[in-house]
Amino acid sequence: MPDEPKPAEKPAEKPAEPPARFETKHEGTFAGSTIAYRCVAAELDVPDAEGKPRARIFSFSYLAEPADARRPVIFAFNGGPGSASLWLHMGVLGPRRVVCPSDGSPAGSGPYDVVDNELCPLERADIVFIDPPGTGYSAMAGTYKPEDGWGLEQDSEIVAGFIKTWLTAHKRWSSPRYLVGESYGTTRAVAVAGKLAGGLAGVALNGIGLVSAILDFHTARFQAGNPLPDASYLPTYTATALHHGLIQAPDAQTKEGRDKLLAESRRFAMMEYLPALVAASRLAPAETARIAKRLSQLTGLSESWLTRTRLRIEPGRYRKELLRAKGLTIGRFDSRYTGRDYDEAGELPDADPSSYGMDSAFVSTANDHIGRVLGVDWQRPYTVFNRKALENWDWLGPKKEGVMRWPGYVNVAPTLGQVLRENPALRVWIANGIYDLATPFHAVENTIAGNGIETARVRMTYYDAGHMMYLHAPSLAALGADLRELVHPAA
């Protein structure tokens, strides 16, 4: 009998390529100290619960020489979700930074100036810029799909796993450890802190820096029945209207006068405006008129417009309405910026002038820095922003079988309260731009006041700028000094 044909063998699974690594040596002057350092731009595999690669994370590690196993290390990332870390990298924390106009005017077209960044804290700490999965050069690994890393829980698990893997790979478990996040990166930072410290993970942090923070998303969810965002945004509207010359107040052009006006806006927001919004249709006409008049004085909007909106002010509509008479819109990330729309009669802005006014400067200089200066020799695009990650983000975490999940919203502030209670050495610093209409400062103040957080251990600082306060030269200098305040001196 002829031999029966053997079943075709499955082709062997192609082994994953080893993680890439690019290393360069440099020298720079930071806070007056000349520092030799190297940059390790490299991939690290983050394991899953079974020890198999879950994600392959690319990071940029700036390490002072000679190496010191007890030197502080800052782990930094941006937000989105879906954003790479280039904004902090090229804006304030990296050893080189892009120069943008300080007055809210657009950066225009290249070439852009990149200078040595004396404000970089490399004389005090090593710095690691992390790009989460789907951003930069990072991706999920093995059989994991891209969307398996897109969610609050999944993302924070992976970033926490990366930090532990990095500490092991670089033999830095003796180092003081700091997290610095911007925007959604502040949500990530608190969630990661909870993952690192909880469940016997044993990675206590020395400090957390939150730049343009959002921890409780209820403060930013503008919808019928939720008046908290309106009250939380009001002081930023006041700062914006004052900047554009639409409201007047005694001595408001001085810092002291402006701060006094902002304090009054805070008081009115919580003591009068919020109760009026809760009262809604129960508010007497005379009281409605009184609230509308005071709102007009604090926002630069007309009383008639405010009455027609039922006293509610959504930030997109504010950005379109404030300078409508001039045919201008204002920025979301930084309300000092102005732009023009095709339709000046529309309800909402076409785009954000504080975003399109400077994004090319950051994207262009980051790609040049990564390829030419750091020697990352890849014909692969560096993903600055992954819109699919944002659109498919799992905000509430994977559903557990047999457990009912009620509708809700993200609030990691209780986690911050818990890690502060459990780690008496932890220090928290929150940096706020007074012209930030993405993560307004009063919303952060309300969050810190209401979630079991020991407020005396949270240092709040304020800057005459927006979401990316490092675009404003005086604020950049102050931000660099405040960052150093967070990090213990190396000696």
C-alpha cells in the first residue's frame, strides 16, 4: 500500500525581532551645571501575567554620567489619550526644546529654532519619556491587538509594568521615583501610581507632577443636568475676558488686581452661580436677571445671550461667541490665541488656533531630534497622535463577568487620596494655566477639595498661560523652577 500523505505541518511562528536600541552621548548645561549624559532610545518588552510580551514600549532615557544607582529618575508622558510624549519632551523637560512665540501668536512654518534647554532638570534627575502603546514607536506585542492597550485600566497596567521593567533593566530600584504627566497624562499618572503602590506591588513614589490636570471627568462633562462644569470653568472665562479687554475691574491689569478678580469669580461660581444652575426653572425672573448681569461682568458675554442659554456656558460656544464682533475665535488649549473661521456666524469654532498655531513646530522638531540627534535609524513613522486610540478608548475598564456595571465617569482622584494616605513621603505638585479651557484650574481645585485628598500635601502653582504653559517664556522659567522643587536635589 502506498504511504498515506502526512498532514501539512503548520509553519513555525516567526520569532519576534529583538528590541531595538539606539544610544548616543551628549553634553549640556542645566541650571548652570555642565552635565555629560547619554540618551538610550530603546524598546522594552512589558510582560503579561504569564510572562509573555504584552506590549513593546519605546522610550527615551536621558541618563547623566557617571551612572548613579541612587539618582532620582522622572518618568514622563503626555495624554490624549493617544498622544506621544513629544510635547513635554520638546517643550520643557527634554535637554533640547523648541522655541515658540511667547505672546500667543502662531509659530508659523519652519525651520524652527531648537535650543539647549537650561530648564531641563537633568542636573537633579534622569528623565525617561514614555510613549504608550499605539503612540510614538510603541505597540502591543505577540497576539495582543492594538485595542487591547486602549483603556484606562489597560494603559495604566502597561505603563506601570514598563516602569518596573525599566527599573530592572537599568538596575535602578534604589532610585527615588517621580511621575510627571500632562493633560490625560495626569489621569494616567494617578492610575499608574495606584498600580505601582497597591496590591504589594511595592513601588512607592517620591513625587507626582500633574501638568494641566484632569482627574475627575465629571468637572468637564457638559450635558443637561450637570451644572458642575459651568461653575468650574467660570474663573477661566474671567481670566480670558480680562486678557482680551472685554471686562474691567479695579487694578485688574496688575497681578494683584487680577488675582482678586479671579478669587471673586471663584466665590461667585460656587456660592451663587452653581446654586442658580441647580435651581434652574425654579429661579425667580429677577434672580435670573441678577445672575446674568454678574455673569456678563465676569465673562464678557452679553446678558441677553446668557439669558437665552439659560445661564449655561459651554466652552466651545464661549470660544466662538467672545470675540464674534471682531470675527475671531479663541483657543481651547490656550485662550490667548485667536483664529478666524470660514463661517463667522456659526455656533462653534472650526478648529483650535492654540493647537494648529504650534503643532507643526513640535512635530517637525521632535522628528528631527529623534532621527538626526538621537540616531533612531528607522523608516517608520513616529505616531504623534493616534486618533483611533482616542475614539476606541475603554474609559471604564473591561467588564467583569457576573458584575453589573452602572453608567459612570472617570474619577481617579480618590486613588490620589489613597496613595497620599498610604505614603506619607509622597509629594504632589499640580501646575495650572489660567488660560486653559481644556483642563481649567478651578475644576482642579474642586477636584482636590472633594475627594478625600490631604490638600496640605498638594502644591498648586499657576501660570499666565494655557494648557501648555511652557509656550509662554516667563511661565516656562517658573515651571522649570517648580519642577525642581518637586525633585529632591541629587546631593
